[in-house]
Amino acid sequence: MVLALLALLVTSSLLASGDTCGAAPFSVAVVGSGVGGAFSATLVRQHFNASALIDVYEGLAVGGRTQSIEVSGETVELGASIFCELNYYLRDWAESLQLGRVPAGLNTTDAPFAIFDGSSFVFQQSTWSAVSLCRLVWRYGLSYFRFRAAPTAIVQKYLRFYTLQREGFSADTPEQLLQEVGLFDLTQKTFKDAIEAIIGSGSAAARFLDELLSGINRVNYNQAALNAFAGMVSMFPFVDDRLYHVRGGNVRLSKALLTHAAARVHHPAAIQAIQRQPDGRWRLTLTSDTAATRQEDMIYDAVMVATPLEQANIQFEGFDPPPLPPRKYQRTVTTLVSGRLQPTYFGVAALPPGESIMVTAAAKTPFSSIAPVIVFPNGTITYKIFSAEPLATTLLNEI
């Protein structure tokens, strides 16, 4: 639900004035065409109206991590799959651009989930909410009730982002913005420490953290060891469980935003270097692959980088970019398989209803989640499997 994008503004005058006074159009380059880059281009267009020239450069796939595929006439998300009602920008722009929002879930109904610890199923959700609640209390004691107020408090602070931006507030650093809304401290502690401070560290609380909460984070992030801010954002559906995707694929939102911004999209085009010029403008050195691969330089009044710098391999010259703490990116492999899960692989005679499987923090499984995405009339199911590494065909046959 959450997109890990870095938006680095390498100019101090981008939004200073929209008046070109008859001069050449103010030119802006946006590096990255995912949701972050597409929104950057749109906001620049809103500020400058028709007086700006906006170029967007993408080295891989337009839309970034919001990619999808058609399976038997159904759209299946491969990357960033859902967004929450609380993400006002995504919600409002999807409506404004008339893209259509579809409630997240199966093509028939939401599937109840089960939690697998590598050897057995430790929790099974029921289609009856009262039964599920009883199972939660039986397995996790009062941990759920102690925990449920925490995401609500975080959401109230998170929503202040929108208030501040409506009021015209700007921050020089992400730290400053997070401090302004009271969320910076969460970035300085682990999710585990934050949860234990709320629900304690007894045996029932430990199971609640390691099984249910970490299982959710492994679905969303393919990892359980997170800082508290990222982990809490993953818990927002506890507050508002209205989850959606864009009709026809979330990638349509990025593409529609770029069209709305009247941006010129250059793809594939990899940025090699960004250089500060003596006159304050910016030189981009890029490798494009149009008719033939070639290297060229372009000059802009401003540049916005909306892609992870750790993976972009961009050289910065003539200025010092803000220091970044070391960050290790987690690769997630999405595999689609049609068939039926094998109960014997999970050590049971029959699988839990729904066949939607999360795994615990400590589970030594080759996958982090399995979810049915299409159920066919003949009983065949197409599953979406998240994993850290590609799954061999022999293993898939076993599963």
C-alpha cells in the first residue's frame, strides 16, 4: 500500500514564481514515472499552468512499481496493488480523472486468510466476524484490543500532511516534515519495539506481533523487520478498511497523471548524471534508446528526482545532494500460478477456506504470501505469490 519513493528537489526556485514574463518556458525534468514522478509532474503543471515545459524520464517501465497483467480478461496487479481510502491524493485523482475505483479483493468475494508458521496453520480467519474475534482472543488474548487504538492515533497525525500542504507549508527535509506532524520518532525505532511498548511482551502479545502483525507486513513489504513508521502505515486498514485499486490496473493512474500534466515522457531513457551549471540551471546527461542508443545532454531550470537513488546510479556534479542514510532495498518477486494448492505441502488434509495464506515473521518459507486473485467456474484458481527470490518450477509444482 505504501510506495517507497524519494522525491529530491535539486532547485530552490522551482515554485517561486509561475510568471515567465515572455521568456522561454520554465523547464522542469522529472526523473521517474511512477506515482511519485507522475504526481510531481502534475503538481508542477498546476503551479505553472501552461507556461512550463515538463519532461519525464523513465529508464524502465512507465508507472514504476504499479504494473499489472491481464489474465483471462481480469486485471491482476503485479506491484503496488492497493491503496487505502485514507490516501486522499490517490483517491481524489483517480476520481477526478474518471479512472474508476474497484474494491480490492477477488473477482467474487474477499477470501478469509490463514497464518502459516512453516509447519502448521496457527490462525484461521472465519467468514463470520464474531467467530474471527473469538479466535483472536483465544490465540492472542487482549492484544488486539490494546493495539487497535495505536493505528488510529497515527492516522490522525498522518492526515495532518494534507492539512499542512493545503495551508502552503513546505519543509526543507523529510525529517522536518515528519517532525511537524509528530511522526519522526517512529522512524527512529523498530516496529517491534513500538508494538511491545503498546501491548507488552508476554507470550500472547509476542504471538500477536510475530504472527498477525508481522504477517501483514510480510504481505505488504515482503519483510517483517521494519521501522515503526513504515510498519504502522501498513496497519491503516485497521482504521479504515476501504481498500481499492484502479479499474484496469493502478498503472493507469500514473499514465493518466502524466497525460493530464502534458508531460513529454522519454522512455526508455536512463539518467547518467545531474550537473549544476554556473547560471544555476541543471544539465542532465542521459542515455536514450529511441531509434538507436545514444548519449545526450539536456538543460533544465529545475530537476526533480522521484526514484530511489540507491538504484538509479546517478552522478551528481557541482553540488552536494542531501546525505542519505544507508537503506537496503527488498526485492519482491511476483509469481502467478493457475491450479490448486496442495494440502500435503502445508502438512494438512484440507486447506483453510479461502486459501489466502500469510506467514509469520520467523517462518522459513520460500514465499511471504499466497493469495487467490481469480477463481474460475471450473474450480481452478489463479494465485499470486510474493517471494524474495524467483521460485523454481519444481517448487511451484510441490506448492
